[in-house]
Amino acid sequence: MRRHDFEPGKLVVGLVLLGGCAAYLAAAHGSWHFPAYALLPVLAAGFCLAGLVSFLAFVIRRSRARGADPDGPGGRRPLD
């Protein structure tokens, strides 16, 4: 199987959705009461945070790719 790039934005989205599900489950169980409309701004903020994290990961990945030495490590071309 081919290796996948780590995408932290998807991790943040998953954690935000799991948190929202846990909040609704707690409200359904009766252990926590909150107005249902209060969760929507929290989810929107979480999605904005995920977008920011994805953008930062993209910028870091791009800067590392640009900074890679085309001659290989040590400044010498690798032997074919």
C-alpha cells in the first residue's frame, strides 16, 4: 500500500465532528443540556480552524519541497 501524506486538517475536522456528536449524545441522554443552536457556531469555528490548519500544512509542505536540494544530501549528485 502506498504511503499517504499526513493531513492534519482532516484530523481536526474529525475531532470537531466527534465533539459535536458527543455533545448531542450527552444532551439526548440528559446528562448535559444546551440549546441546539449553540453548537452551530462552535462547529463553524472548528471548521474554520481546520481550514487554517490545512492551509498551514500546505504552506509548510510547499516550502519544504522548494527547499529540497536537487543534488541530494551532501551537495553531490547521487550515483545512478
